[in-house]
Amino acid sequence: MNTITLNIIFFIVVYLLVFIFCYFFAGKLRSKSKDKDKNKTTFKMMNEGTFLIKRYNLDDTKINLKKMNFGIANCNALIIAFTSTFISAIDIKIYYKFAIAFVLLFALIYAIFEIYGRYLNKKWGKKHE
């Protein structure tokens, strides 16, 4: 296999691992009742969600937490998978890799959550009723 194929496989594996962790472990709460049929899965607000609500003036009553957590998990997975794939693909000294990864992480976090926040503002913003 060539390096491009290995990098794509590495990206997909990291993306899926981070997405599964963020969405299924960080965003869900399972409440078990005494009845076996009434196991109910509820979603909790992630830290990024509270930031997006305050920053983009979202209406709390319109927000669907399941869809919001799905989008946040996708954003986090994309950021981490792209950064780790990019850093592992370049062949330089380790301290340069750390510096590039640090700058790249902050740039991607700002850019991707800015885009997602504007999308949510159009969808669930208080001004758009």
C-alpha cells in the first residue's frame, strides 16, 4: 500500500474512534428504570453546546440535543482526525510537529465551530423565528 492509502485509513479510523467516544460516551445519559421496557436514553448538553448557545444566541426551546451533539461530535472528530493525520504524514522533528499541531488545532477549532455555530444560528437562532 502506498502512503496516501495508509493516511486515508488512519484518518477514517481516528475519525470513527473520536466520533464514537464523543457521541456515545460524552453526549448520552442512560437512565434505567425498574421496568425493562422503559430504558430511556437522554442526551446531555456538551460543553461545546453551552458555548455555542451563548456565542450564537440560540433559542433553548428550539434546540434538539441529539442533532446538536451529533454535529459537535462530527466537528471534534474531524478536527482531531485531520490534525493527527496531517502531523503523522509530515517528516520533520518532533518539536516542529508539536508546534504545527498546536497552531493547526486552534485554527481548526475556531474555523469549524464558527461555521457550525453560524449554521445553528440560522436553524435555531432567536432572531430567526
